[in-house]
Amino acid sequence: MSARLTQVQVTDFRSIRGTVTVPLDAPVVLVHGPNGSGKTSLLSAIELGLTGAVGSLKRFDDAYTDNLVHYDAVKASISVNASHDEIPNTPAEVRVRAGEIEGTPLLSRMQSRFFTERSLLSQATLSRLLEIYEASDARKTASPLTRFVNDLLGLDQLDSLVEGLHPTGDKRRLVKSLPLYGEAIDELAEHDKYVTRLADAITEARTALGSKAAELTEALGPFGVQSINDLDDDRSQLGDSNAERRASVEKAALRRDIEAALSVWRRIEQQPGREQRAAAEAFVQDRQETLAAWENDERLALEVALSGAAALYADLPPARSVGWVEAHREAVEELSDEFAKADGRLTRDEMARKELIDFREALNKAKAREGRLDESLGTLATSSGEMAQALSQLAPLVDSEICPVCRRDFSEVGTTSLRTHLATHISSLSQTASRLRSVAEERQTVRMQITQHQRNLSRLEETVLDGGDLAALRHRRANLGEALRRLQDTADAARRGDALSKETDQASQRLAILRRDEEALRGLRASVLGFAQQLSLQEPSESEALGTVLERYLVALDQVLAAALRRDQERRRVEAALEAYASAHARLSELERDHRDASAKHKSFKDAIKATNGVRGEIRKLSDRAVEARTAVVREVFNESLNRVWNNLFIRLAPEEPFLPVFELPDKGRGPVEAKLTTRYRGKDQGGNPKAMLSAGNLNTAALTLFLSLHLSVKPLLPWLVIDDPVQSMDEIHIAQFAALLRTLARQQGRQVVIAVHERPLFEYLALELSPASPGDKLITVELSKDAEGRTICDPKPITWNADAVYRAEAV
């Protein structure tokens, strides 16, 4: 089964406008067209449909997909068919919209790489082919030429082995590829530091333990303990701390009692004696008698006045809670306010009644005026302004003494002419109408006054009180006035009552204080005797002042409390020192235990790293053997066959060039094979890079033949050659040799060749040279052009073997 591209259909792609369908099912497809007709766009469409990308464009612009759709369209589509055992029979449908490529290309990833590197030669790539094949990026990835050499010699697996073992030769590389090894190395270093830190910490902990032991020994001195070893387990040498604390608490409570007694004494000492107490008792009795006389003489009248006020205003406070004066004041204020309200309401009612009488009188007058105006309107209504208007329209018809209405001679009635009589009567009727309007307007004004008077009467009638409410309000005002008078009469009694009550209360309180102090003095003497017994001190004499005794007791008690405090502080110091010593001892034990554990773990890590380094040594030996094997393969397998193919192709197209481009595989020992390009002087002396040694035309020929030799050197995954205008800068001899080479590739090597050319004579020459020469052979010529509206026109012509034409040519 032939492995060929069979057809491509392109719609609105790059410079191609509209849809063109190009048949490709022939050994040679020759495409021609002027500049801008779409030759390169057609080959780019084939590449996109096969691989899903346009490598020649992507190499120069990562955003090339934004410009794949024709500028007059919104999307492009490509359909590619191929006949191949390893390619699906269904066509590949690829679409481009808004800079995004959609659809699945026809070729697999490996096939796409082969097609891009060894089957497709674009016009832009041809001029830079040597540079592209030699190029490798900064990440040291292999160049396309190096990848080809590795494929040719089968070194990929061996290089992969060497590359895979390469990181083991250096710790830094191994750490990158094997993070666990790096983590182990780092952890071993951390363990080294950790063990060292633990050793330093143990030394510091031992020093700290000695310091804490010295502090503890010093703290035990006041308790008669010479060293730590002399301290009993129960610490009985330190005394009973709980009992001593309870005793201190009792002494502190006793001191507060003594201070309280001293404070009582100082207060009693400033109070008057027994004579003052008798005088106070007499004064209290006098105030009580005076207060009783007030209650008999004036209190009843005051209570009656306040009760009367409470009956008229229920929210008054009782005198027993606020006092007579305050209760009297609030009663006067509230009743005065109520009296003012009642009096004001009565005053407003009286004024409203007077206004009501006035409005009623005005209403009656207005209604009388309205009656008179109605009579005037009745009198004037007999005369009408309409009659005056009718007679005025009749006046122009009177031109003699004959009445135009009744045809009577007016001269028979009197001496006045009919025209004069009619004018006088019209004037009289006009004055009557004017008077009628004036009376009607006045009557309307009177009606508005009547309405306003009625509205005011309604308002006033709602305002005035009825008979019952008016009588009740007048009765309440009279009661309020009477209550206020009684309150005014009892104002002095309220003030005297409060004053007498206050004086009596103060005198009673003073007498109570004197009596309490006398009792407190007797209790204070008993307390002083109790203090002497609790402190085991001598009892005071009768002549000694109690204040002096209590102050002496406070001094003695302060000395006892100070000694207890010192004892407690010394015990706390010992306890703190014991705790610090125990903590330091525990810290040292913990550090020593951690040091033992860390040392054991450190040893295990060292052993593991040592074992790993042994494995690394074996791996390095394996890597060295792999490098030696690769070198042997290169020396044994890579002979001059590839260079011979390239030389033969190059000499065939450029027979006069003395410098021949060749491959060079320098032997670097270790590392992957990196192919380079150079030249030789007719295969003998070494030359420079082809770009420095060859002319522009021959450099183009070297690139073309390199592409063909790389394609022919291995079994092709895809037997296709797609070339865009490769004969630039070629002379006639080069072109003739190139045409012969294309015939060889198509007919002997079984390659399908799709080639695009620009020059018309060249297209016709190649069409003649590549015409079918045997039965079954075929050539397709495709001519691209543009119509008047810019749409792409495709004119494919299949050319098959025609024996008659051959015979005619031979006969000629």
C-alpha cells in the first residue's frame, strides 16, 4: 500500500481566502503561483493538519496562532487525508479561532517530530537550516542534528544509562536527582552540630549545677545545715512552716485588733466627760418636751391643711417621708398650679361666651342684609340687560317714524322721534343691568360673611363649657383657693415642726455617742488585759494611759512578726534554691540522655552514608563501562556512510565546489555524542564551518542536501518530502541536477515529493522533467492565483503516463 498524502482542503488560512481543495495523491506534486497567492500558506496548512503546529512560524513568534486566520474571516479550517498503514484513515480536522487551535492532528507525537525535522523544509528554514541543526539551548538539550545521530547509531538507551548514572559521580548532582540522599547528608551534618551543641550544653549544665549547689549551701546556713548531704529527706531542720505561718497569721490578726483598740482610744480620748453627758441628756429632754407642745398646738392644723391638699391632688408625698416643710412646699406648688389652670379655664370660657354673643349678633345683621339684597334683586330682575342688547341690535333698522316691529307711526304718540325714544329706553335698560350685577356681588359677599360667622359660632359652641362642667370647675377653683389659704396659714407651723424634730434627733444622736463611748472605754480596758496575756507581757497599771500601753504592745508585736517574716523568707530561699538545684540536676540528666541517643543515631547515619558511598563507587564503575561501550559503538558503527551520502548529494548539485560539508563527531570521552558541522577540502584537509567556507548559493545547496541526506539515512517513518521553493540562488546546472535528484527520490527511493516554486519558467521546466516516465507514474501540478475580489483560485492538473505522447516524441 502506497504511503502518501492524498488531499488537503484549506479554508481562510493565512493568505488563502475562501476554500481550496488540493489533490496530493501522486509521487510528485508541483505547486506554483505568484507571490502572495498562497504557496507557503498551503504547505503550512499541510503541516498544521499533520502535526497541530507550524514549526517554521513558531520558531520566530510564540504568538503566531493569532495570525493564522485570514484577515477577512473569523476562523480557519484545515482537513488533511493520508494513506498510510500507521495513520488513521479518517481525515484530520483542525480549526483555528481567536488564536486557539482546535482538533486532533493526523500524526502522532513521534511522527510529527519526524515530519517537522526530516520531511518538511520551509522556505524560511532553508536559509537557516545549518544553524537550526547545530543549535542547542542554554539548558544543554541536544540539537536536532545530535538527536538524529543518536537515532542513527541507537545511542539513546546507552546515553540514557550514562545520563541516568551521571548524578552519582558528584554529591551535588546526586542531591538534585536523589533528594533523600541530600536530606541524609544534611541530616548527618545537623546531627554533627546537634551532638556538639549537646556536649557544650552538658558542660554548661554541670557548671550551672555547681553554682546552684553553692547557693543552696549558703541558704541552709541559718538553719544549721552545713551541706546538701546533711539535709534530711523530710527537711525537719527547716522547721514546721505551716505552724509558723499559722502563728504569724494569728499575730497579724492580734495586731489588727490592737490597732483597732488604739483607734477607739484616740477617738474616746477626745470626747467630753460625764458632765457633758448629763448636759446632753437635759438638752434632749427639753427638745422632746418642746416638740410635744408643738404637736399638741400646731400639728393638727398642719395635718388638716395637708389632708385637704391631698384630697384635691392625690400625688402629694406624705410628710413622714419628706418632712413637714417639703410636704408643705410641694402641696403649695401643686395646688397653686391647679388653681391657675382652673382659673385660666374659667377666664377662657367667659371670653368665649362674650365672643359667642357678638358673633350671633353679627350673624343676625348679615342675614337681615341678605334679605334686603334679595328684595332688590327681585325688583331689578324685571328689567333685563338682554332686552337692552336686543333693542340695540334693532336701532340700526329705525330710519323713520314707522316702528319696524309693529309698523305703527310713532309721530302719532308724541313729539319725540322714534330714534330718540329708542335710544333713551336702551340707556335706561343698561343702567338697570349694571345695578343688578352690583347687588348680586354684594349679596355674594354677605353670604360669605354669614358662612364665616356660622363657622366661628360652631367653634365657640364647642369651646364653652356646659352648665355642669362650669359649675364643677368653679367649685374646684373655690376649694383650691380655700386649701391654699389654709396652707399659707400653716407655713410657719411646718417650719417649726421640722426644726424641732431635727434638733431633737441631733441631740439624741449625740447622747447615744457619749453613752457608747463610755461603754467602749470599759470594754477597751478589758481588751488591753487580754492583749497582755496573749503577748505574755506585764499587765498595765491603773495610772498608765491606755494609748501608751497599746503602742508598747504594737512595738513588741512588730518585733515578733519581723522575726517570723525573716524566718519565712529564709525558708522560701531554701525552697527556691532546692527547686533550682533539682531543676539543674534534671536538666543535666536530660542532656546526658539526649547526648547518648544523638550519638547512637549519629553513628547509624554515618554507617548509612558510608554504605551509600560504597554503592556510588559501584555505580561510577558501571557508568565508566557504559561510556567505554558508547565510545566503542561510535568508533565501530559510525563510519563515513552518512558523510558519503551528504557528499554525494552535495557533489551532485555542486560539482565544482572544492570544500565539502561533513559531520564531525569529536571524541570527548565521557558525555553524550555532540555532532558538529565542518568542511573538508575534497575530503582531505580540514576546513572551517560551512557558513565560513561556502558561498551563499552553495551554502543553500549544503543545507538542502543535508536535509535530504538526514532524511535518506534512516528508515523513514513517513516517506514524504514537503519543500518550499528550494532552488533560490541556484544556477541552471544546480536546477537540472536538482530535478534529476527529485526523480530519483520519487521513482527509486519511493518518496512522495510536494514542492512549491515561484518562477514560472522553473515550474514549467520541473513539470517537464518530472512528468510520468512509465505506466502507473503520475504528476499533479497545482497553480494558485487570486480573482478580482481576492479569493484564492486553485487549478490542479493530474498528469499520467501517456504512451502515445512518448512515441510521438521519439518519432520527432
